[in-house]
Amino acid sequence: MSRTAPTEAVVFDLDGTLVDSLPLVLQAITHAIEPFGPLRPTMEIFARLGGPPERFMPGLLNDPRDTPEALARMEKFHDENHHLILPFTGVHGMLEKLCHRDVSLAIWTGRDRETTDVLLEHHGLTTYFDTVVCGDDLLTHKPDAEGLREILRRVSVMAPRALFVGDADVDVLGGFACQVDTVLIRHTREIESDILAKSWRLVTTPAEAYKLVLGCVGVE
């Protein structure tokens, strides 16, 4: 399955796509909800991820009134351990090559602006991106496609000439709604048929996604 138009913009999710933060995110959420009822299975937590924590946290608690305290526990745990988040192997090399091909680069993430900026700055990723849309920048959240449409507006690229890379179902749904071809990194999880049908390509690892993206802009 090939693309029908040249790739002029590549948009990336952040967590699980450019940086290996999922283990810490899941640990932080598990720590946050631990005092407030039975622990949730890891896959249930993962399925609820998308948008800012204020949005998904109440659904993980027996009593939504515990949300402020749970959020405080999660933030403290994350802040104390954020040094454990590292870029996936090959990220810098891929982004450098894309920059040399004069491709617009962007991030569309559900992570909040503050921690996104800290992560990008800490790992020397900030300068690669023309624009970044975070989970608290707009009133809508993935899978609503407003964030992706805003990115395309900022970089002046039409949807058929953009490519989106993410690792969550909400990424695929957002890309599909915006008519942007979406590469889904599945890691080790099984993908439901309706999500698979809306994905342009399915890969197992970030490294596979990076190779595919480079191929789409003519870099072997």
C-alpha cells in the first residue's frame, strides 16, 4: 500500500512513539490509584490513556471525588522518576535526516505542555519540530482530530501530503478522522480489527516506523 502524494509533513505522537515513557506512565497511574480501590489491569489503564490525566483519571477510580488526590500522587511519582524516560533508539538520526529533506515535523501529544517541553528540551529534541500541540493546548483531545487539523494549518500542508505516527488507538482514530495516513506502532499488543482497518500501516516497533517514515520521504 503506497502513498498517492509526496510526504511534506510528518506528525509524531510523543509517548511510546518518540520516547519510551509508557512503563513510567503506567507505574505513575498505578501508584496514583492504589489507595482508592482495587488496582486496574495494566491493559485497562492503557486503553483509557488519551488527553490530559484530568480526563481519564476519574474513570479509573471508584469515587471520582478522589481525582485531585490521585492526580497529585501521579504527578509526584512522575516528577521523581522522569529521568527514566529515554528516547527510543534511532530517534535523533531519523529526525536529522527528515530535516535535511525539508519536511515539516510536528508533535501531537496528549501529554501536557509543561512536561512535554521538559522532555523535549532534556533530550535535545526541541529544535527538530516546527510545531507541537499538547493535550492542554485545546479544549478537545484525541481521538478528536482538531489537534491534527491545527498542526496541518500551522505548517500549511494538506492532509494527503501528511503522515502521522502513533502507538495508540486514539492516534489511529484521530488520523483517520483527519484523512491523514497513520502508522500504528503496536509494540506487543493485539490490535482490534476496526482500528487495524483505519491504520495505513501497522508496525511492531518504533524502529520499523522510523524506517518506514524515511522511506516515505525518499531516504533509504
